[in-house]
Amino acid sequence: MEIFVTKEAFVWFQKEMEIKHGDYIRFYARYGGSSPFHEAFSLGMNREEPNEIGTETVIENVHFYIEKDDEWFFNEHNLYVTIDTKNDEIAYEYKK
């Protein structure tokens, strides 16, 4: 499993979350909503220091990661973080 963050999504994080070098952005399974794999769970995102990184991508010294305990949520798919240009917000895709 890997995390891919598009250039446009990275710019969104810089603008909307004011990320800087050394920051950690966590993607995690949260209760509520739905996803392509799990009813009653959706993907959450937060700025947070890691406990036990399962998967990580580093761009310009910003760490995008998923904790080991949350890897089950992705059902062995890669996470693609993109932009919904219509709403100017983060969008997620899951691909094998």
C-alpha cells in the first residue's frame, strides 16, 4: 500500500492547513459516513504526530502517513489524494 499526493493537493494543504517542513498529516479510519470498502466508516485527515507509521510518503519534508492500526481500512488499495476542482477540496481515490 502506498500514498500518492498530487502537486495540486499538496498546494491545497499548504494553503488550507498551512503545513510547513516537518509537519505530519495523518489519514485514518473514522466512524461515520461510508467508503467504497466499509459501511459506517470514512476516511479522516488530521495534523498529528505519528505513533506507529504503517505507510508514509514524504513531500518537501511534510510527512503524509497512515498508522499501522488503520491500514485495514484501505483493503490493500493505494490512497490517491487529489483535488475536487469543482469544490476546491481534497478528494480521495483508492486504487490497486
